[in-house]
Amino acid sequence: MTKDLEKFKIQDQQYLFPYHYIPHFDSKGNVTLARKLNWGLDYLCYQMHLREKVTALAPSSVLEVGCGDGYFLGGLPSIIKKKVGIDLSERAISFAKAFHPKCDFRVQDVADMVEEYELVAAIEVIEHIPEDILPNFFNSLANRMTSNGVALLSVPTVVLPLNKKHYRHYTLDLLKNQLNEANCNLEVESYEYIYRKPWWFDIFKKLFDNRLFSFEFKPFMRFAWDKIWNNYRFATKDNGYHLVTILKKKS
């Protein structure tokens, strides 16, 4: 029985990711044995940075609005006892529950919630929200914050071309104007720009990730990540891909 349990544990550990879905047929019917995220280094950079910020703030409770598949919330330290993620996508929440069973994930609109949290996060979310809904959304975020709580926002900047699934990309002034127009009692306490594209990135793409093949040379990937984290993580308004802000309630 013990031997059987050990074998089960070995198999169970394989489900840190649903590996059966890695080999697949692409849109043209071709078989491929890999899946890739072209902007993966950018994604890891701002995700890891935001986790560091939350860990430093050490809130006892976190609400992530628009949590998707739960990657950000699930990676927060276990010292944060209450971690709740909400999203309107049932499919996304199903993934989140499977990957991070110790968090509380719900298919829910933030406007329908009543609990308060020390930190409310919206990571790359508000660019997906239409103009007429934004004021209510900002007010809903404020309503979910404790009196001394904070909101953590991350948005793509105008340095990036507008994505077809986004309504807008951001400058700091645009975000501040939207908060004022929403009359939501929130103000920007601090801000920073995260991730600037390395000069060598396009060369890397041509050599290792092009239309003919995709290849990962692990020593180079370790080098690339170290360089991005240590030298390209922090940026300016002129070259930063993401604007990260901490919001607090007005005095």
C-alpha cells in the first residue's frame, strides 16, 4: 500500500501543469510538441516584481480582481492567510482552482462583493474595461479596501502598441484623470515603470524563435533572465512597458 502511495505521489506531482495538453495541433493542423509565450520574459519580470511588492507590504488579506488562471495570487507567500481571486471567466477560474487549491477563487463581479481587504490588486486588467464602466470599477475597488488598505494596479503603457483586445494603454496622467473623473476617493501614492526591452532581444528572437523553428539554449536563457531582472526590470516613462501604481484612499 505504501509503495502504491509513493507511485501515486510521483504521478500527482506531474500535475503542476497539465502536461497532456502540451502536444497539440496548431491552427493549420500541424503537430507541435511545445507551447510558447513570446512575451514570457516580460511577463515573468512584472509578475515577480509585483509579488515582491506585495510580500514587502505584508497584508493579511489580498483580493485580486480579474485574477485569470490564478498565477499571480497562487504565487504569493503562504504567510498571507486570506487570498481571494475573482474573475468573470468560468474557464479561467476552473484553471485557477485546479492549479492553486489553497486560494479562494470565485466567478464573481467585484461590484457584488461586500468583504474588505488590506490589499486589492488589478494586474493588467483596467485596459480591458470599457470607458463607461471604468468609474464604477474604480469605485468598486475602493469599496473593497479597508480604511488603511491599498490598491495595486499594473497597466500597459503607451510605449507598447495598442493591443486589439485592449481599450487603451496608459500614461500616468491618464490614470490620474480617470481616477478623478470616477470620484472614487482614490489617489496615486507611488508609481514606477517596469520592464524595458533589452537591445539584444530582437537578435535573440531571430536566432532562437522564428517562423522556421523555436529553440531554447538553457545557459543563454539563464543569462537572459539574470540580465532582465538585474538590468532591465526598472524603466522610465519613455521606455517602460508597464506602469505599476499603489493607490490609497484620500485623507
